[in-house]
Amino acid sequence: MANTVDKYFDLVDQNQQKFIETLREVVEIPSVSSDASKRGEVVRMGEWLQARWEQLGAQCKRIDPGKQILEGEELDLPPVILGQYGNDANKKTVLVYGHYDVQPALLEDGWATDPFTLVEMDDGRLVGRGSTDDKGPILGWLLCAETHKQAGLDFPVNLKFCFEGMEESGSEGLDAIIVDQADKWFKGTDVVCISDNYWLGKNKPCLTHGLRGVSYFHLQVEGPGADLHSGVFGGTVHEPMVDLVHLLSKLVDTNGRIQIPGIYDQVMPVTDEEELTYENLEFSHTALATDLKHDVIIHAEERDTLKHRWRYPTLSIHGVEGAFYSPGDKTVIPAKVKGKFSLRTVPNMEPKRVAELVTAFLEKEFAKLGSKNRMRVIETHGGRWWYSSPNHPNFVAGARATELVYGVKPDLTREGGSIPVTLTFEENLNVNVLLLPMGAADDGAHSINEKIDRRNYIQGIKLLGAYLHEVAVTDMTA
Ligand SMILES: C[C@H](N)C(=O)N[C@@H](Cc1c[nH]cn1)C(=O)O
Ligand SMILES: [Zn+2]
Ligand SMILES: [Zn+2]
């Protein structure tokens, strides 16, 4: 094994520039799943992936999950690309998952360069939307397989893959496909690996064994039939935006404490054993404050910041649809506004209970306003939290691979973000799932100037390959 892996590492080093060009090609496809006008681009990205894997000899199956209504338009959901690369009864079978859709990005949001053009900076940052979330990592699996084939190296496992184009918009349609394909396409899977999250800092790699869930809400307040002149109607009608701002202000206090009664009732208490897991992690408020560009950290202790990222629920307010937001001064009373907020959920919160508590609270608060406007709470998408033991041999394989590539033992972390499909794989395939991130803490996923460092991208391609070689020689039944 050592010889093959060394050859593989050498080839990855030699092909660095080519791999960056491949990343450039996919960043140029603006596959934004939340934007109806970009749906064709999301599909094009899925087709790009399928074509490239088929060229390599993988057997692929495209599943179109159905329709969705977005911005009042009926749209085809982007395809789920399932694949099988290699089918040797003597090898283990690893299923990898990733997503080829990205978050929205506009130059005017504050990007220094065009978000859909990959730019390599002097300090090694490869800047472009999707570079770290999740186009870099999904290319990692492809480039690993291509490199083995080009060099005539034996591929260590049978690889199954599942790539979706709706992760950033609630993975609509995917759960049903996984349930349906559990005994078909996914049959024979020994372990699952997902590369779609980030290290805790900039230098120390990690393995991740937990994710928070997400419950996303629209709070709609509707009043008059059309926007009104504030000089004529201000002070004489109930304004939807005024009601909405009142309601949004009740959800969470300025120290991040959720104000919805009952929301913390289902949260698992911290045990002494869990306390120990916050020791010796490579995480510092100094580094975090630098990444944030301004010290806006609420908590005094690092471990409290991590607890509020990993194991306590949080509530964030994202935006208001229908409100005036352009430059300049418009004296309008918007007729209908939608406040958007989400909760990140943790063990043992149940999504149904969360929705009930949120709705009951907002209805009560709205009633107190005595407004003649109409209010609705709509849960638009959700995903469940996931928590797993990091003692499974799949994690041992991930740790060995990390040591081989980076020369250090990885930290064991949980992730504040959500990858809803993780639990669906675990429950329906009855196998262990490992999260093996490629990117670093300061990559700026979902933010402006998203990047992946050249180091993380190239070493990450090695890491995914090394992991597959380690799985091949690790007893997964232990
Ligand atoms: C962690 C992962 N890379 C990610 O960014 N997940 C998203 C999933 C999501 C849910 N609703 C919209 N997107 C996230 O955690 O926000
Ligand atoms: Zn992602
Ligand atoms: Zn994301």
C-alpha cells in the first residue's frame, strides 16, 4: 500500500495546476439552487459531473427528483447523480456524498472579484463561490479516481457516489431517493464518507462526528393590497414592516439567547465526559476574531463558543423579502413582507416540536400587537441533527489518512452547520458515516470571497485518496 500511496501523492503534486484548472471550470458554472433563473446552470453542473465520471468508466444513474415551486414558478428539481466506480467483490465499498449546488453570490455583496471566476491570490487562496462548499471536495473524489487510472494504480475500493444539486436549499427530494435506493443502488455499502465541512482553525485537520439540524421559517405579514405612500398613509394604517420588526425582535436577544419559551427543554445536558472533548482543541478566540475581521464574539471562553456552535440551538435572522433595501431613500410602506429566520437544532430537539413552539410564540406575540394585518408562519425547509461516536474503524481510517498527509492526529469536532442527508444515510443503509473536511475555518463558506487554500485543495485530494487506501486495509466490522 505504501508504494501505491506514495506514487499517488507524487502524481497529485505534479498535477496541481491541472487540478486548479478543473476547479476553475466548475466554479464558472453558477449552480445556485435557490435562484429560479439559475436552475439550468445547476442542471448543467450535474451533467458535467456525470459526463466526467462516465468518461472515466463509472456507471452512472441520473434520478430527477420531481418538481418544486420556486418564486411562483414550477421548476424541475436538479438531478441526483448516483454512480458506481469499480465492482470487485474482494474490495470494500465506500459511498461518498457531496453537493454541486452553491449559495448565491453577487459582486455587489462585497466580493473583491467576480464570484464565478476562480482567482488564485499570491497567498495561495483559490477564491470563487463553491471553491470550499462543496465543489473543491466533490472534485477531490473525481480527481483521485482519475489520477489512479492515469497512473495505472489499483483503485483500493469500490466507490459509490451520490451528488445532489439542492443541498443549499433543503435537499428537496433526496431523502425519498435514498430510502428507495437503499437496497438497490446503495446495496453493499460498507461505510459512508462526506467531505462538506471545515476545520476548526487554519492549520489542524479534523474528523467530524456531529452536525446541527436546521428549521427554516418565513414569517409573512400582509396588510394593504398594494404598497402605500408613507406621507399619505403613515400613522393611519397598520404597517406590515412595523409588525414584522416587532415580531423578529422578540425571537432572540442580543446575546444569542433564544426567547421562545420551551425551546431549550429538549436540549441534552452537558455531561462530564462531554466536557473533556473541549480540551486541547486547536481553536482560539484570537484567531476567530481575526477571521471575523472585528471581534464580535459573545462568549468569554473558547469552550462556550464551541458549545454554542455545536451543541446548543441558535436562531439567526437572515433577511426580509418585500422590504425596501436599495440605495437611496424611498418613502414607501411595503404591503407584504416576509422575514426569514432559521434555528439550528441539536440533540434531542424534534423538528415538529420546534415548529409548534415557534408558531405558537409568534401567534401569541402578534395577537398582542392588535394589528389588522394578517400574519403567517411557514416552515420552508428543515433537516435533522446528527451525532455519532467517533470510535468506529471508519474514523480510524480517516485518522490514519490524516496523519499520513498532514503528519498530525486530527482533532475530533462537531459542526455547527447542517448536512441533513447524513442521518438519512446512517438510518437507511445502517452503516457508519465519517465527515472528512477538506477546507479550513477561514474559508468563508456562504460568505463573500469564499476560498479554499491551494494547500488544503491539493493535500485534500491526497487525503481523500489516502482515506480510501486506509479503508481498504481496515477491518470495518471491528
Ligand atoms: C455544512 C454544509 N457545507 C452546509 O453549508 N450546509 C448548509 C445546509 C443548508 C440548510 N439550509 C440551507 N442550507 C447549512 O448548514 O446552511
Ligand atoms: Zn456544503
Ligand atoms: Zn453550504
